[in-house]
Amino acid sequence: MTPKLPRDISGRQLAKTLSSLGYEVTRQSGSHLRLTTTVNGEHHITIPNHDPLKVGTLSGILREIANHLEMSVNDLSIRLFG
């Protein structure tokens, strides 16, 4: 079963959660955080530091990360938000 995406997660909380996948904040520009990982090759993603993140924004971020890690969005959601 697909876990429901959290409706109350901030950009900063998401960045902290993504650290379990090897992502770390490499810079901040205004209200956006730039995260980088070298897991499965180098990958950069920018997330807004909003509280809370819009569900569509969160979904798009997770889809991009899942593509990079070559896993389904469902598996990624379970791993992050279990």
C-alpha cells in the first residue's frame, strides 16, 4: 500500500530526512536549499525551504530522487516516511 505523503513537512525537515539517503545541504540561496549526493553517481536537487511544502512539490522532488536512485516512488516513500 502506498503511504500517504506528509502534509506538514518543511523543506528543512525533508533535507534532514533525505540525509539517510546520502543527501546533504551544499548551499542555500534565498529560500531554496541545494542538496547533493554521490550515491549512485552525483546528483543535485533544489528544494524550497517552505513550511509546509506543497504536496505537488514534495511529490515532484521524490519522483526525481526515485529516478536517480533507480527505485519506485512508492518504495522511496516507504523508506523515508514508513
